[in-house]
Amino acid sequence: MVHYGGFLLAGGTAFVTDVGVFQLLHVGIALPPLIARPLSISVAMVVSWLINRSVTFAMPGPARLAEFLRFAALAWVAAALNYAVFAVVLWVWPAIWPPVAIFIASLAAMVLAYLSMRFAVFKR
């Protein structure tokens, strides 16, 4: 239960980070949504890695660069799916509030993200 709870904690915290950074960039400094989103995804990705490493997968020892690079490579695959769904949702429903589009896109990428972390990044 701690394992899956940790994944939900990491995902939820990364989601809040993603939306917060996106809103800061999009609303706060008027970046277009399709430019603000990769930046917000990048910040959320680091938050996710830190929580998944320490809580979800409880990796022993200090973090290693190779582990982060594996995580980043696989997380960017999931992020590409996330970004594509986000762009399609904005295209199909241009009046949608962008955080709702981020939520829909994040759900679409969640399974891919978990499987890649479980079997490729945080393996023992």
C-alpha cells in the first residue's frame, strides 16, 4: 500500500507543481500555453523523481546521475504523450481551462509513467 500511495503522492505533488508552474508562466508572465507547458513539465518531473525515489520505490543510498538520466529519458516519453494529449484537448476544446487539460493529459500518461519507473528506472 505504501508503494502505490507513494506513487499517488508523487503524481499528485507533480501535478500540483505542473499546474502551479504552468499558471505562473502562462497567466503570470503571459507565455503561450504550448510554450509554458514543457517548462512546467520539466519542473514537475524533478519533483516526481525525488518523491518516487525516496517514497514509492524507497531506493537505498544516495541518488545517482545514471538513475536520474534513466528516469528523465523515460519520463520524457510519458511527457511527450502528456503534452500531445494536452495540445489535442486545447485544440478540440479551445475554451477549456488549461489546468483541466493538464489533468486529462496527466491521466493519459500516468500508466506509462508508472510502468517505466517500476521496470526500468527504479529496479534493484
